[in-house]
Amino acid sequence: MGKAVVYVLTATVFALFFLISPSNFHNRSHQQATRRLGFKFPNPTFDPLVTEMERLAAEERGENAIGVDNQNHKIIDSYRNYYDEGRLNISLRLLVLFPLLDNSPKDGVISYEELSDWINGQAIERLNYRTTKQLEFYDKNGDDAISFHEYLPQFTEEDIARNETGYGEAGWWRKQFTNADVDNNGLLYFDELKDFLHPEDSSNYRIQNWLLAQKMKRMDHDKDGKLNFDEFLHHTYDIYKNYIEFETQGEDVPSAEEKFDELDLDEDEVLSTEELRPLFQYLHPGEVSYAQHYTSHLINEADDNKDGYLTIDEMLNHEYVFYSTVYENQNGDYEDDYHDEL
């Protein structure tokens, strides 16, 4: 069969994939651990086919997966052409994905922005999908919104009145709910519900400020409401440094003193919650912020000539970088790490 015919068939299969992509498919990504950074995230979704094949494999093993109809099974069966003896044919997948990433402009190379848009798009689609499923499940009266009692019916009015703000208490949940309720109408519509369910990925100021305040309480040993340099050094800087090293392969990492001085805008030698805001994505990383870190990591790993762009040859030369989490997961290398919850 000629190469042109092969490419046409490959493109057709990939187009079919997007017709039943995670927005139309039941996708249950499970939390995996990222040892280096110390937080739990789903595997970075560079390739949506991997997510779907893992979901299908889980279904075939009977692991709490939602069934799909026969037509979808027939289409997914065609994806098995991408697998050699049960393992993903990485080179073929990269050849298919490359022209999809190279789109602004189509110049034969992948920029940071193009790769970031692709990976961020996968993360956002996953968040939207999970929010949609939660909305469908909890919206008992069909008004396309969730009330506090619809989502948390176990709390009575007395529980709410006591306003106990320990983790998981009624007051704690009420505060998170109120922060997400931008229009203050007592209901969470889709965007508000997404912020409520995934606060680390929210751009809502009240949510971010509350998360940082909660984080600072655990770092602020002298209980003065701010971080001095010693508290910053031992409880904040290492987290930030790990991410920067992950992104840049250890290059251009500012010292603790340099970063503290940069953040200390009023030069009072302590950091307020507001001054910590530039570190929000490091102290409370969500799927979208982790996708950005992961994009930088991929560029640094595969960009051999250090021009800031990826060619198809560079991606093929470093193909396992783009799919390393798949093989680490298959080999059982992941371990459970602590994820600093709200």
C-alpha cells in the first residue's frame, strides 16, 4: 500500500478518535504520583489516544469503567494498529500528532505556545468533562446549577450554623462554596462549579487568596500572618525550586535570597499572602498549571539545538520523553505521594 494511502487512512482513524474524544466518552483518569514534584496528578495527557486506550484496558479488566457501545468498540479496535504487541507505536503516533500541533503557523516546527496550547487543551477538556458529570449527577431539580445542600446533603442547618472550619467540616466546605459563588445567588453554575471542584485551576481571586491563606497557616510558625525568610526558605522555596528545576533542567534557578527579595515588594522583610500570589501555581498546582510545567520540561528535554522549537526529528529522537509516564505506569514505578489538599 502506498505511503499516501497509509497517511490518509491514519488521518481518518485519528479524526474518528476525536469524534469520541473524552468530551463524548466516559473518561475516568485516575490520580498518579509525580515523585519529583511531590503532588498527585493524572498523567500529563500529551496524547488523548493514550487516555482512551488506558480507559478501554481498564474496562476490559472490569476495573470500575463505564461501558461503551459496540460501534465505539469497533472504532477503538482500529486504534490497535497503533500498538505493537500491546505497546504503543510511539513513532507512528508522533507522526500523526505533529501536524495537529504545528498549526500557528504551520512552519514545520512546534513552538512552546503550540505545545502548551495542545497539552493545556487536554487538561481543560478533562476538567470540563468531570465538571459536567458532577453537574449531571448532583443537579436533582434540573436547573443546571448546584446548591450547597444538593452537593453536601449530609450537613444540617445546625452544622452550617456552627461554622466549624476544620478540613472537611461544614464551615470549611461553606467557605469554599461561597468563594466559588461569584454572583452570590447561592447556586453554582458550570464555571462556578468547576472552580469549586478544582480550586487549584481557578483564576477566581477569592479562591486563590483563600488557598494561599490556608497554605500560609501551615508555613507560618510564629503565627504573625506572614512569612519571614527562614519560613520561606524551609517551607516555600524548595517547592518553587523543584518546579523550576523540572522545567529548566536546573538552569537559571534564582537563589532563595533572590526570590524572597523579588517577592518582598514593600521591603519589610516578610511576605504577605498577596506577595505570595506569584507562587500560587507552584504552591497549589492544578492540572492546567502542571500542564504548563510539563510543556517546559518536554521542550527542554527534546530541543537538541536549543532554538526553542521542536522538529519532528527531535521529537522522534526523544519519543520516550513524551510517553515516559505510560511506560513508568506499566512497570509499576509510581508510588503514592502526599498531595497537599485544601
